[in-house]
Amino acid sequence: MEMFEVRNDAGSERAEILLYDYIGESTDFWTGEKSGISAKAFKEALDACGGKPVDIRIDSGGGDVFEAFAMCSAIQRYPGETTACVDGLAASAASYIAVVCDEVRMNDYAYLMIHCAHSYARGNARDLEGVAARLRNIDANLAAIYQKRSGMDIEDVLDKMADETWFTAADAFECGLCTEVVATEERMAASIDPALAANYRHVPEGVSVRSEAPKEQGESHAPHTVDAEAVAKAACTILDGKIYWKESKDEQ
């Protein structure tokens, strides 16, 4: 299955877009290989659906906050009905892509995670104060998105973001972040890229970390269960939650 795929047959009444990757395009330093989903590619895919009802299927651990904001804007401007279908995981930047859709459906074993924006920065006191102010502004924008969907008190939303809250489908439905829980017999395990998982503090046992090791023929490709404590201590490659000073770019 492609990580980013558009299904829009001429005779079909609904279109489908799969977001099964990092939000925002990145380039491997060593190989030059590109990965992730850019806002530009997503908007072009959405526009090509021509106003049909669109199911946006999500299994993503998050990514670039501003790329996600651009995707949210594209969804809000789309003239047709949009339905987010959380197949496994909508975490961090992927979570607010989900909740801006007209409807939010979560498989009964899926997760939705919200947290405060975070960054890795260096500089003098004034530099760091500027970073903190920018992060607080991002948090306020995120909280407003979640509050609009759920109807929760804004302070309650901010508290849940600060706690890095992982909602089961039932939890998300109860607090208004999703509109429907879908009972499923065939289960797809919620999974997350290890570089993203390393930045999260409370990864549930039900969320697995995708294996990065090369696979021999016949070897299982099933994701292994995450040890949340080990993951929290294993951050080494940062793809999520950083500032690129040269480009003045924040990620969540």
C-alpha cells in the first residue's frame, strides 16, 4: 500500500485520500530519497477530487505543524463533504488534520493524540524567549481547533495538550473529538515511525513502533510492540518538534 495515495475513479461517488506517512516532505541526508506528504501534494490531490465527498484515511504519527495547518486550510476550503477516517493513529500534526474534517470516524482500536508544540533550540535568552512565545502562539491555535470540534473548555484542552493525551476512539467520541466509532473485525494495529515515537512521552502499549531494519525474504513485517519508557529515552534523530534556525521553521 502506498503511503500517500489518491483513489478517485471517474464512476465513483466518493473519493479517497490515504495519509499514511509523515506530515510534510523530508529528504534523507544520505540517499536524497524523499518521504512524507507535502501540503502542496495534498492540496493538489484534494482539488482533483472535484467537489466529491472525500474520505481522508489517516495513519500518521504527525510531522510539520505548518504543513499540517496548510492541509487544514485546504480541507476547510474544499467545497465537498470531508470525512476523516482514523484507521490506526492520528497523532500530533495528523490529529488536527482529522478534526477539521466535517466528520471524524475512528476505528474502535485507533488512537488520536494531542500535545503542545515543542522544539529543540539554542541561542541567548532573547532567542529562547522568542521561541517560547512562538510555541505558545502555536498552542493557542491548536487548542482553538480542538475546542471548536469538541466544545470542551479551552483550558481543559490546553491541559490535555500539556499532558500529551492519547485518546482511544471511545475517549475521543466521549469528549467530542470524533463523531463516530467504527466497530471492525479486521484490525490494523496503530503504528508510528520510531523517530517520531522517540519524541513522545506517553506512547500507549497499543501503539507499535514500525521496524526500520532491512527485512530478509520471508521475515515478518509486523510492527513490534513499543516499550514506552525505552522510546522516551531513545531520541537521537529528531524529525518532529524542532526548529530549523536557517529557515525559521517550527515542527510539531
